Amino acid sequence: MVNRIRQITDLGQAVWLDFISRDLLRGGRLRELINEGVTGMTSNPSIFQKAISGGSEYDEQLHELARAGKDAYEIYEALAFRDIADAADQLRPIYDEKDGRDGFVSIEVDPKLADDTEKTIAEARRIFKTIDRQNVMIKVPATEAGVPAVRALIGEGINVNVTLIFAIQTYEHVIQAYLDGLRQLHEAGRTIRRTASVASFFVSRIDTLIDKQLTERIDAGDQTLATLRGQAAIASVKIAYDRYQNVFESDQFAELRAASARVQRPLWASTSTKNPDYPDTKYVDTLIGPNTVNTIPPHTLDALRDHGITARTIDLDVDEAYGLIERLGTVGVNMKQVTDQLLTDGVRLFAESFEKMLADIEAKRATFA
């Protein structure tokens, strides 16, 4: 059988799993995926909410913690930190083999802190220290308050996954925060070779929102917009990768590169296909290229393994991508409004998932206590 994960890896892209559960970790499935070529994992509040609330695999530990008098938040952390540490341990051989270039697992800072820089920094420090694994990344949202937190955390040598990036301008700010943090770390006389970061650009959600706007106008009679549906997300990501190349493959990164700094890899998140009219590997096949990561949910990973296309595609038709975004502007799609809304909605949805998970834990805790 063709191993498409390995083929993508050979093209320079890391394939990560966008999912975590105790059954995955304890039942051997993660090790099977690692053997196939998966080299990392991501989690988020929605994933943990589904994992912890959706079954009984956490109930034994939850029962013990409830009997010990732990509240819902303390129970969540104990459950989640154990999973993240377990995943980090299983991925550690990859981290060692690749000299710290891959083999990471990510965990999110409480999304309710997205607009508080200092609390985000303090929480990220605490999580990183508590889990105590070199191959853990702390996820920080790319909000106005989150970007300076990224700079501070990188400056302390803490690995960061900058999440919920939708706008190209925001991505540029994230890159600068990473560079500034590395310089701060380097000037302090500390090694920068082991400090890692990814910049997580959320993909399919862009099409979902812009397609909705376009469809409303198409249904009202403007058929000229039909060819623009399903195009904005891939175009945006291709432009983002062009920005990546302009910085990390240029003299702008030369001094830090000479000091053994890692590039901040662009990561493509939200790569499941939401529209059933689109191919189920649409946001995988079209975004393959060197020094990138695609974090893929299980059902999309299964589709990739079965029939995905594996070729370098991320830097094809870049001029057309710029032209597509320009055309969207000329027909009245305000990209800034779109990306601002997506960021606001993303933070809100994660916060809602987090609160629902805590409520579900509280309900179980009350039963077990």
C-alpha cells in the first residue's frame, strides 16, 4: 500500500494529528500512526471537550480526583496534562531523532485569557513547567494581546504554537514576535537552537465564511461570483507561505540562522473540508511544501491515506493567489472584516468549548465526590 504520509514527509511537510484522546494514547493507535509517519499532535479546547465529556475513559481518574476534593478546573488540568505528557513521551523518539525539529504536542492556554497578555504569559509558563517535557508547545492565540505574549515566551525559551491566525497582516506580526523573541533569547546568552514555534494558519474557516457571503449574492442573481467560491482559503495560505519564504529564506533571518535558530514553520490547521461539494482532501493536497506542518483530524487523515494527492503544491500559482484576493476585494469582500470576525469567533468558540467541558466535569465530579 502506498504510504502517502511518508510521501508528504519526503516533500518537507510534517503531518501532525489534530486530535487527542486517552484511548488513542493507551490503545496503541498513536504508535501505529507514528510508524506510518505522523510526527506530532495538536489539541484544543474543543478536542478535549469531546474527549473528556464524550465517554468513560477518563472516569476512573476523574473519580479519584473528585474524591480527593479537586474542583472541575483542577480535574481538567490533571486529565489533560497527563494526556499531553503521555503524547510527548510517545513522540519523544521523533524529537530526539530530528534533533528537536519535530515530535511536538501542543496544549492551549485557557482561551478566556486571550485578551490578557500578562496572564497568558504566566499561564503558559506554568503549563510548560508543570508538564515538563521539552517537546511540548504552548498554544497562544494570535490576538492583539497574544502576539506580545508570544514574543515574551519565545524570549524565555518556551515553545509556542501561535494559533487562530487568519489574516496575512497578523501572520506578519507573529513572525516578527518570533524573531524578536529569538533575538532576546540570544542576547541573553542562551541557546536558541532548541526553541521551536509554529504559526497556525486556520484554513477552511476562511472559505466557510467567504463562501456564505458569496452564495447570498449568487442566490440574489450575481452569477459572476460563482467561480470565486472555495478559492479564498488556499489563496490566503499560498500568500502566507510566500511571506514565510520572504523572511526565513532571506538575509533577514541570516544572523539568527547562523546562531542555529529554527525557522518558525507555518502550520495549516482547520484542514477538514466543511463543504461536502469540495474534495475531502482539498486543504491537504493543495498546501504541501517544505518546512510546513499540516495538522489533520482523523477522518481527513484517513482520506489522505486512501486517496490524497502528494506533490509540492504550496508555491504553485502564487501570482494567481494574490490576484484572487485582489479580485475578492473588488467585488466587495472585505478581507479584514472577514479575518477579524473569524478570530473573534475562534476565540469565542474555544472558550465556549472550554466552559462546556468544565460544566461536564463538574456534573461528573458532583456524582463521584
